[in-house]
Amino acid sequence: MARKPTTYWDYIKVEELLALQTGIAERESELGNDEVLFIVVHQIDELWFKLILRELVSVRDLFAQAHVPEQALASAVRGIRRMDLLLRKVAEHFAVMETLTTRDYLAFRDKLSPASGFQSAQMREIEILLGLPDAERIPLGHEHTYMQALRTADGSESPASRRVTARLKDKPTLHDAVHAWLFRTPIQGSTPGQPGDAERVRAFVDAYCRSQEVAVQGAMELARIEALTPEDAKRLEGRFASEVAAARAFLLAEDAPEAERARVARIRAALVFIESYRELPLLAWPREVVDGLVALEQAFVVFRQRHARMVERVIGRRTGTGGSAGVEYLDQTALRYRVFRDVWAVRTLLVRQAVLPPVENAAFYGFVGEP
Amino acid sequence: MARKPTTYWDYIKVEELLALQTGIAERESELGNDEVLFIVVHQIDELWFKLILRELVSVRDLFAQAHVPEQALASAVRGIRRMDLLLRKVAEHFAVMETLTTRDYLAFRDKLSPASGFQSAQMREIEILLGLPDAERIPLGHEHTYMQALRTADGSESPASRRVTARLKDKPTLHDAVHAWLFRTPIQGSTPGQPGDAERVRAFVDAYCRSQEVAVQGAMELARIEALTPEDAKRLEGRFASEVAAARAFLLAEDAPEAERARVARIRAALVFIESYRELPLLAWPREVVDGLVALEQAFVVFRQRHARMVERVIGRRTGTGGSAGVEYLDQTALRYRVFRDVWAVRTLLVRQAVLPPVENAAFYGFVGEP
Amino acid sequence: MARKPTTYWDYIKVEELLALQTGIAERESELGNDEVLFIVVHQIDELWFKLILRELVSVRDLFAQAHVPEQALASAVRGIRRMDLLLRKVAEHFAVMETLTTRDYLAFRDKLSPASGFQSAQMREIEILLGLPDAERIPLGHEHTYMQALRTADGSESPASRRVTARLKDKPTLHDAVHAWLFRTPIQGSTPGQPGDAERVRAFVDAYCRSQEVAVQGAMELARIEALTPEDAKRLEGRFASEVAAARAFLLAEDAPEAERARVARIRAALVFIESYRELPLLAWPREVVDGLVALEQAFVVFRQRHARMVERVIGRRTGTGGSAGVEYLDQTALRYRVFRDVWAVRTLLVRQAVLPPVENAAFYGFVGEP
Amino acid sequence: MARKPTTYWDYIKVEELLALQTGIAERESELGNDEVLFIVVHQIDELWFKLILRELVSVRDLFAQAHVPEQALASAVRGIRRMDLLLRKVAEHFAVMETLTTRDYLAFRDKLSPASGFQSAQMREIEILLGLPDAERIPLGHEHTYMQALRTADGSESPASRRVTARLKDKPTLHDAVHAWLFRTPIQGSTPGQPGDAERVRAFVDAYCRSQEVAVQGAMELARIEALTPEDAKRLEGRFASEVAAARAFLLAEDAPEAERARVARIRAALVFIESYRELPLLAWPREVVDGLVALEQAFVVFRQRHARMVERVIGRRTGTGGSAGVEYLDQTALRYRVFRDVWAVRTLLVRQAVLPPVENAAFYGFVGEP
């Protein structure tokens, strides 16, 4: 208790913080309000990103355990929801940036070129830690890879490139950790490694596919009523038939390399199982985890699309300061970057409760104290 | 003053309103909370749309006058901002819809098929009155045109198709009314019909194009510094050169049919003029009009993208109840539907104040009382 | 499947809905945009209120059961969160109302007098069903009780008074149902009715009070450092001492009538127990319930304060149409109306984990499958 | 163009920024996610405050001119709206803070005591520069003045106290600058200093008071219809009569010291004039200024009330780390701190357009080019 009394300015480091808005000038007094605003909004984004990264590491660590205790899931859900909220806050700041008119932004834009938001190391770290594979990245619009864009102009290492290089080694990604945990989900009361697990999972998948076919048939009957012409009816039939075939192919993981197929198929079956039998007590928190991941990735897509809208509004569709294709690049990343692809894909083949196959071993998922 | 005292329930028509949530059932008691929520959110959207439509008509009427009094512009801006706010509120309601889980939505989804949000007449009316041309509409994914989707199943007229048919005749669109007003903007002090107007506008456009070229050159110099290879530098040069060429072609309206070219070019020059000399008193409200239209159309795009995200989250990428391609259709409309294309295009070629050509006849735009 | 294909306009009842905005006129064409906006915002509020009420009934029914199954809690939490979200949406609509200027609102204000938002039956029903006691209501500023304000001018029954009268009989309130459930919470592994329960609860309360005293002592030491004068130090000491005394008096329910004291004390002990040992698996959902109720009531207070701000902005501090004291009345209800007083009071006496008394019988709260 | 290419990390100062979250520890690794979040949210608030302060200085400087050019008003409005938006963003961050549970916040709360948000110099600077008089401040709950709370524990100057001391000398406040500008508003075409100005302003005020009396009479008639008893009717009459008397007393500035009375009365008359004849071209921007100030101060009140709600939710009603009365203090400042009191007061006595006295000299307020 002998320590010096804490002050707000020491604890928050207010003076140090408020000295960082000079851009490339010697003194802040050389900058106008617009440029200081531009700098501050980016700084605030970096601060939110920092919180997201810390939370991402914690949640990843939790799922990376060989055994994830059930009560830890509530804590994982809290972390996922916090990230979701933070990302939504970041997206709301674009409105502040939009108080810049095009002409006023152009007044200082040349000063910052060729710097660019693509050089934000933390945004790249978030994508990497979530699990976005390098191979799926969209080129920036010039010959640089995203890693080159993070280096200094002469190609040497920078604080940004060092951060990202370190993060690429920080394994597993949240995606991989969550998949490892999903793989172990009890399906119809059976867990991996247990004798007959493969057969029971397959039986569940087969039964589920039959349910899904019934559901799609129903939807098709209804759609057919509105079909104007035989051609239209035929085209709709084709679309529904391919939904059934696609569901089966997905659940059997026909797109996965053969060595991986059983594992991927079990993960997808687990997702369908959790979503379908949501009211089973033991699935209450896993279900919140899955819902949380959907909300989180949705928040990311909304953030990217809102980013594209802000850029389009402030500078139009010109070439970005970092030489990128600007708005189009941002809109493409929003539509194409997805980490939790299986979690999303499952939503397309869910069916209503009334047609679900019956749960086996329901007691396994119940509370012991409530028979 | 002899009238009966007004009551809240008569004025708001509370009882009539609260009796409308029965869906296709006889009694509301047959519906669960989820379905009532689904119905109510759509009803609220329709109510907001109604307000947007009323405001849209008022603002359109204002711009459709042969002479728009300057003081009327403040009132137009107020209407545009109100529409912007309303659209943003509608977009915020998707979060309420997302409290439905996929499985719970599927429990009543078949009941409403083949009805679909594409049958919302007011949404179509808003698009039409704003000025979205039929030719630019994206097909719904079946053989129906959007007008057929609004008719009853046997192809006869419906309340929805009647509304839309009437709106198609309600001319001019906001786009056309605004363009007619923009066309009359004084440019360098010159107005259409005045002797030498064409020459002065052309001189302004030429001077502006030179400014834009200078600005793009500067950006290119900076981008070149970061180019890693000669190939990369060359590609960047190509991109910048095409920005210069595109700006010139756009301002000379080379894309417009020859008979229209002079008119379109004058409108585009007016937009550049208003955006560039924002501080001139007489341009204060026109500038707010243009800013307001950008904000409004941006709010529309954000609404469409947020709509796509909600649908993807709740039902995934399956075929929509109306037989549409669902999420993909919505994402495509967001990226491709634009009404105020020229307003947006101008943002791409604006330049910073320092390189602008000088204003001629500045006094023309000033306050008489402030020499 | 032989039913008529559903249409959007039948299902949503679009035409009936869009015919309800005539206010006290024969035809909507007599109304300006401002008045239609005023009517629509109130209608939308009533629609949201309807959803809140339906959800409130469901959640109340759930807690009103003699035994609340653990897995039902997740569903209760979902309902509570949905109400929270809906209330926040309602609060966001005040921004739409604020697009009315004072002068423009006054143009039609006399038409609606003496109608008033205080005549919204559903708002009163929500308060009643949550559990706001009549005795705590603040007078409207005239001699009417809130029930009289809901009758017609001649004092006869109205649709509003009938709704509220029926709701007053709809028991129990959410408050009472939740308290009944909280009362049964196992504390240190002991449940009511079990031999020695009273003693174990009392022992927990005593131990907790000692922890709280230690925590307050620590805070006082730190605060004392900054005290400038002996008088200031003394006053701070007094304030901290009364925090300790108040905590004890609260936990022993000294404010409750003697016959109720044991029951109230057990409920408060349960709240402290749930908040303090949040990580115990069996408390995971009860904790979410308590957090949800806090969020819900906070959303209600925010809604009331935001309402006061809107009224102050649009009409200032004049007498309301219903003869009420306007802004002041609204601000007072925000500060004084509270339903879940015990849930809030507990927050004031929580302590950090490090000083908590140890949990007894922790195994009781664990998962059987995870020893 | 020979300068080193700018990088994102140099321009935004990312590494310096991300090194400031250590609190009172040597290394950030000693801190948990919750504490880092707590620090970051405060840092972000300080960054937003910085932008608000810069904007506040610019807008104040603009109004502090002896003559404010009409076209400068649009720029003032832009600054006011930007501050409003920024304050609303700050208020939205409380939701992030609320992801801290009470227990988890208490885990590190002692570390920061006796530091407190009351030590935020910038928040005090904003209040001072807006024009909150020291005499109206509510005591923090201990003997410290707000200035003492900004000093170090031993009473010596701190970075915070230095900032605030400097700001107290930075005159005029926005309130005073705006009042000086409002004083010069032409009323019925007459400006201060012009012969007969006092008489014409007084004639306007008298005419306006008669209009207001007519309007209040109308409202009273309507309210009387609902009065249940003669006592109630009498009480309502009393309330309306005092509204009329209060309006007159306010407009004649009877509350102001005699030497100030004429000046204050002219300012209040100007506010009524601007609000009442909003459609006059010359009043278009002054009206936006007044609307902007109302929105800004409302945003401040909403921010304070939301702040109180967050504190109540996270720590309840205990004594604050800085020794303050916590929630109650915050709620009181929200209700009692007002800077633009006259702007607010005017809203209470505005009347609908139909009963306004006629404008004299309307041409004075028109556009010269539009007779």
C-alpha cells in the first residue's frame, strides 16, 4: 500500500497518447483538423484491433486444449461476443471518416502516399489468427504480395512485417482449434475413438440427408405453384435437386482429400447435430459458440463492406494510395474472404425440427440431476 | 373546438394495428412468438417505406419545378436527410430478425411460400421513383420479371402490382428532376441559354481536365516510388493514364448519345463545379443537396448489403421462398444498382483545392450584402 | 398443400396496414408528411411493444413453473435478450421524431390534444407485467391516476383501459416469478426445505459480509491517501462505514417485514452467490439470466431518458398534451422506476474474487461427466 | 518529392501507440484482457475528446470574429455536427465497458484508485470551452474542487491541472462567442446600433408574447376538456397562466441584471426570430447553427446519462475510485449542467406558424437574385 497514488494521466498515459498525432510533420500545429481526425480514427482502429487480437489469442488458447472443459465454453462465448462487439464499433467509425469531404481529404492525401491501410499489421494478424489461408488472399492490384506491402520501401523488415511474420508462426489458428474441438463432439451419443463411431455418424448423416430431401421436396412443391411455364418449373426442379445433391456431397466431405475425408465429415456432422438438437442441455454452450462464430464472421463481412462504402464515398473509385484497386478490392474481399466456411455452409442445409431424425442417447446430453 | 377529444387509440389506431398479425391463420393465438416477430418486422419496414415514399414525392416535386427557389433547397435537404435516416433505421432492424435461429424460422417458412420480400410493392416504388431504370434490374433467378412477381398466382392484378404500375407513370423520377435542376447550375457565372455558355463550360472542363492530370501525375510519382519492378511501374502508369483519359471522356460525355451529349456534359460539369467551389455562398445549399444524395444512395447500398448478410445468417444460401437465388441476388443488386451514377463518378476525378482552376465571376455567387 | 399460394400482401396485410395513417382526418391526403411521420413512429413503437409483451409473457410463464428445468434457462435468456434488443430499437426511433422541428410539430399538435403517449396501454402493460408496483408510480401532474388517463373523456372504459385492467390480473409478474425461482437457488450446496438450510445460508451471508468489509477497508485506505483535510478523511470514512453497514442490513433483509425477512434474505443471498461464483457450471445459465435482467432494465432506463431528451428537444419544457409535467415527469420516472431493485442493489456490494469466502460443495455445481 | 516514402506505421505511429497499455505495471504481460480493455476504452475516449476540442476551438474562433461572414456559417455548422457525431460515438463505447462483469472489474480496481475519470483534463476543457460556469459545477462529493482533483496527491501541478488552467484563460467560450453573434441578428430588419432598434425589437417581443398567449389559451381549452374536477381544471389553468407569464419575463430578460437586460433580451428575441421565420433565406444557416447547438448539447446530456447507466451497471452505487458519489453525481450533472440555456428555453415558448406575427422587411432576408 506504500505505492504512489495512481493518477488518471499516469494510468491512461494521456500525455504520451496525445503527443502522437503529428503525422509526418514536426509539430501538430502544422496539421489541420481534418488530417488530425484522419490520424486519430486510424489510431482508434488500431487500439480496437489490439483488443480483438488479445481476445482472439485467449479464445484460441482455450479451444487449443486437448480437452476443453464444458464450463470454459461460457468464457469462450464471452470472448467471441466481445470481439463481435468490438468489430461492430470499428465499423461505426467510418461515419466519422465520412465527415471529410473529398476535396478536403485530397488536401493532405499526397503526404501519406504510398502509405495505406493495407499496411495495418494488426488487421493482417487478425485475419491470420482467425485462419484465413494465404492462398485465398486477393492480390492488392499490383505485384506486391501482402507481405511485401508490409516491408519498408527498400524491402527490409519493418515493425509491421515483423509482427505479421511472428503471427504466421503462432499456431493453431482459431479455425483449426475450433475444428479440433468440433471433431470431438458426441454425435448420437458416440465419440471418436469409441467402437462403432464411424458407423453411427454415417447412419446419422444418412438419416439427416433423407430429412433434408423431404424438406426440399416440400419447398419445391410450393415453388412449383408459382412457376409460370414448364421451362421455369424445370429450372426450379433442377435448382432444388442440386441442393439435395450438394447437401449430401458436403456432409460426406466429397470435396476433401481422401485422407481428410472422415475427419472433415465428422466435423460437419457435428455442426449439423449441434444446430439441430439445440435444446439438449449439453449442447447449450456449443450452440452459443457456433452462433457466436457466425455473428463474429458476419461482423467482419459487414465491416469490410462498410469500409468499401466509406472509401467510395470519400474518394470514389480512383487508385488507392498503396496502389491498390480501392473500392473493388475491398468489395471483393468482403464477398470472398471466409474463415468458418463449414459453419456457414451448414445453414444452407438445416431443416425444421418436425422432420429431424430422432436423437439417440438423449440422456447422454442431459443434466444428471434432472432425469 | 366542439370536436370529440382525441384519444391516443383513435389517433394512432392502436387496436386496428394490433389486429393485423395473424399471418395466414384465423387467430393470432395459432402463431408462435417467432412468426409474429417475423410479421411485425416486415410491417415496420413497410411503415418506414411509406414515410420514405412520401418524402421522396415531396423532394421530387420540389426539384421538378421549372425554377427551384434557392430557399427551397434547405427544405429539399431536410427531406433527403430524413430519407437517409429512415433507410438507416430499416437496416438496423435486421438485427431483430437475426434473433430467429435457422431452425426456428424453418418451422413456419413453408407457410409463407411462395410469398417473398420481392413482392414488397413499396420497395419497388422507391427504386422506381428514385430513378432505377427497368433495364438495369437483375433477374430474380426465374423467368418472372419483377412485375410478374407482384401479380397474384393466376397472373391477375394485385394490390402490389397496381401500386407499382401507378408509380411507373408518376414522372419525373427524382434522378431526372435533379438532373434538370443541375443542368441549370451557373458555371463560371454562365447559365444555359446565355450567349457563349457552351464555350465557357467547355473552357472550364478543359481547364479542369488539366488540373486533374496534374493531380494524377503527382499521385503516380508517389506510387512509382514503391513499385518493385519495371513491370509493376509500367502497370501503375497504365492505370493512372487511364484515369486521366476516363476523366476527360466522362466530362465530355463521350458515353452519351450525340443528341444528349451537350446536356449530359453540362450536368457533369455542374457537379464538378459545385463540389470544387464549395465555399461560394450560392453553392452552399446545392452542395448540401449533392452530399445528401450521396449519403442517401450509400444508405441504400448499406441496406442491401446488410439485408444479404441477414438472409445468409438466417437461412444460408438456399433458394429463396420466391424462387430467387437469395443471398447472391441481394449482393449483386447492392453492387450494381445505382441511380445517381454521375454524382458518384465525379468523386473519382475531384482534385485538391490547390490545383483547381480559378473561379471566374466569383461575385455572382456571393451575398449582395457582403461585398 | 391445396391451400391458395400465400402472397406477401396477404401475409403481412400491407394494404390494411398502410390505411391506418389518417389520424383524425377522413383522408390521409389532408395530412402533411410531418404528421404522418408522427403517427407512424407511434405505430411502430406499439408494434415493438407488442413483441416485447409476447416475449414477456413467455419468459414469465417459464419462471412461473414450480420447477424450472435447467435447459429452459437458455430459452429464457434468449427471450430476455430479445426484449433488451427491442427496447433499444424503440429508443433509437427518437432520432426520427427529432427530424420534426418545434414549429412544425406545433402545426398539428392541437389536433391530437388531449391525447398523449401516457395513453399507450401496452407501455403500461409492460411495466405491470415486469412488476412495477402501482404504489411507486409518479403522478402524471394532474389529478388523474394513470388508469383514469386510459379511459375515455366521459370516464367510460376504453380499449386501453380494458387492456390494462386485464393485465393487472395476469399474475405473477416477471419480478415475482423470478424471485420465486431465485429463492430455490442452491447456496453452498443447500436448498430450501433441506435440514439446516437456514443456518448454512446465514453462515454464507456472515462470511460474505466479512469479505465485503475487508474489500471496503482496502478502498478506504486508498481513498484516504487523497483526502486533503482531516474533515475530508472523516467524511470518507463515514461514507465507507455506511457502505459496510448497508450491505449487512440489506443481506439480512432488515428492510423487509418480519414475516418475509427469511425469504427475502435467501433471495438476496442467492443473487450474491450466483454473481460471486459465476464459473460454476450449474450457475452458468442463472448468471446469464441475472445479467440479462440487468441489461433489460438498463435498456428501459435508457429508453426513458432518451424519451425525455426527445421531448425536451422538440417541445421544450411546456405542459404535455395530456396535461402532464412533460420532460420532468419523464426524467423522474427514469430515475425512480425500478423493478429488479435487489438485482441492482447486489452490484453495490460485490467483491473481487480474491477475497470471496470459499465455495462449499463445489461438486454439486459441476458436470457429472467432468470430475 | 525527395522525401522518404511515408509508411502507415510512421504516419499513424502504431508502435508508439500500442506500447501505452501497461497501466501501472512494467510490462503489459502482467495485465489481463479486462484491464487492457479498460485502459484502451479510456484512451479512445481521450482521442475523441482531442478531436472535439480542436473542432471546438475552430468553431469558437469563427464566432469570435467581430463580423461573422454568412458563408462561414456553413463551416461552423459542419464543425458543430462533427462534434455531435463524435460525442455520440463516445457514448456508444460504454457498451464495450459493459462487457466487464462487476467481479472482474473489481479484480484490478484497487490498482487504479484514487485515479478517476474526474481527472480527465480534456473533459473539463470541453466543458470550460463550451462555457459551463465554475459556479454551476456540482461538488464531487468530497472537499476537493474539480481543480484540486486534477493536481497530484501532494497538491502540486500536474499535466492535467496545467491543461485546465490554460483553458480557463482561453476566452471567449463558445457560449459567449455565439451570444455575441446572436446579439447582432437583424430582427424585423433592424440591427443593433440602428436608430429605433430597441423600439422595433420591443414591438416584436410584444407581438410575439400576444401570439404565445393565444397559443397557450388554445392548448388550455383542450386540456380543460379532460379535466375531471374543478380543482384539476383550476390547477391546469394555473400552470398555463404561469407559462404565459414566464414567457414574457424571459423575453424581457427580467432575470438578468439591469445593465445586461437589453442585451440579453435582444439575444433571446433573436433566437425566437430565427426559430420562427426559418424559411427566410438569410436565416437558413443561422437556423442550422441553432439546431446544431441543440443537437450538440443534447448529445452531451445523453452521454452523461449513458455514463451513469454504465457505472451503475458495472459497479452499482458504491463510492467512486476518486471518492465521488458515483452514479448519483453523474445523473445530477446530466440534469443540471447546461450551457446553452437560452437556446433551450426558447423551445418552450415557440408557437405554430399560423399564429406568428407577420415578418416586417422580409425582403431584407431574401436573395437579391430572386425578387
